[in-house]
Amino acid sequence: MVLSGHQPNYWPYPGLIGKIMKSDKFMFVTKVQFEKKSWQKRNRVRTKEGWTYIQIPTITKGKMEQNICDVMLNNTEDWKEKNYKTISLLYGKSPYWKEYKDFLEDLYSRNWDRLMDIDIYIMEYLFRLLDFQTEILYDRDYEFEGKKTDMLVDMCRKTGCDTYLSNLGSSAYVDISCFTTQGLNHRYINYVGEPYKQQFPGFEDGLTILDMLMNCGTEKTKEILMKDSNYQFSEINKDL
């Protein structure tokens, strides 16, 4: 059984969703330190000139070491209207706008207090939309021991998985020997993707999955994300 885990992201990029789809089980990791300039609170959308951020303001003053699960939104700013307006202006004429318009209107009309809640709500919507077979788990239901790789090893033990799947960006801190000495396995995955037609000329890579959905629709997006040729996989217990 393959386990992966990640912090909740705000409208995540396709590679994170693809990694989850390639896993048997996925763990939302929220009891780790929040990074102020992270994908947990922002992501990139396409513009005529290239890209811009949509982002959510958070309360960080005096809370530099808070965990993701404790991060509160700064609702003194009118971020909901701003985010919806940006998305609607950029994607209102895209081929599949009408398929996702109702969800977006509902999302940005709700009251949100914690960053984690809106991120997970969006990701759960994506899971349903793309008909995920992956079992979704939440670290609120567990008490994991250790930090970094040791925590990942404990996650495997407590979820009954024998292999952990990490995105390539995690290689800076993952120690594969921590898995192998415990009789567990590790693999890296790297999303390379494929170009698709966007609403402006050219192709801008590294955008939120919302861009792919708006331009490709649900079925084509799922097809792209399930295609093995759009990923690089390491050999078991090897670097990529």
C-alpha cells in the first residue's frame, strides 16, 4: 500500500493532485509549522501577460511558529470578493467556466475562519470531481511521533502502508535509510505534465489546477493526471 501526505494547499497545482491520485492513501498534514509564503495560502492563475497570484490573507503577527491547523484568516480584508473577481475576470470566457461557476460562487460566499478549512474544502471538492479512488486521511485523527522523515515512517506504520511516495521537492530532507531500516520502502514522484490550450496565447506552466479545469474540463484533466508519462518515478529506495 502506497501512502503520501502533504499540507493542504489553496487551489493546488496539478502535480499535488496527481501524486494523491497515484497513492492508495493520502494524509492531510496540518500539525506542522506554517510557512508564511507558501502554497497553503496562495497559488498562480493565468493572465494575458503570464500569471498572477490569488491568495488569502492570514494572521501571522506574533505567531511565526504556529502550526497550519492553527492559522486564522484575516477577515478584515475583503479577500473573498477579490479572489472571486480575479478568477471570474480571468476565466469567465474559458470553455468550462459554467461547470465550476456554482462551486466558486458558493465557496466565496461562505464564512471561513481557518486557512486549513478552506484549503481542505477545496481539495475535497477536487477529489469528488475527479472521482478519486484514494483513501483520504486526516492527521487530526492520529498522533504521529518524530519530525521530518521519522514522522513519515510513523505515518506508514500507523496507516498500514509499506511504501511512502514523496514529491521530488522533498529530497532535501527525506532520509531513505529511515524507511529501509524499518522494513519500509520509499519512492519519489515528479510531475512533468503536458501542455494544454490556455485562454491566452502560449503556455504558462506551474499554475493552479483550476486553470487546467477551466480550459480542459473534468474528464480531460483526469486523463492528464492519470497518465504515467506525465510523471517521473524513482526506483524503489533510490533517488530520482
